[in-house]
Amino acid sequence: MAPDTRFQLVGIAHWDSLDAWRAADDDPRFREGLRAFPDFVPAGPALIRVVAAF
């Protein structure tokens, strides 16, 4: 992997529903946890759809 790769580490979670993900994303405790990451670790929670699995 190249050192300038945008996402060198990706955490994946399965949510039971879109509403469950939105509730977590809106939770201040979740946002506080994101601020705990060092400045050199960009955190960008996003909802994605799997289009291929290996």
C-alpha cells in the first residue's frame, strides 16, 4: 500500500437499519469518540453499500 493512500485502515460495521446508523451518527458520545483520534488519523463516518465481496 502506498503511504499516501487516502484510506489505509477502514473499520466496517453492520447496522440493522438506516435509522440505527443515523442514531449512532447523531449521538454526541460517538462524535466525542471521533475527536479522540490523533490529528493524523482522518475519521469520516459514512454509509456505504457493498457492491462486491471477496
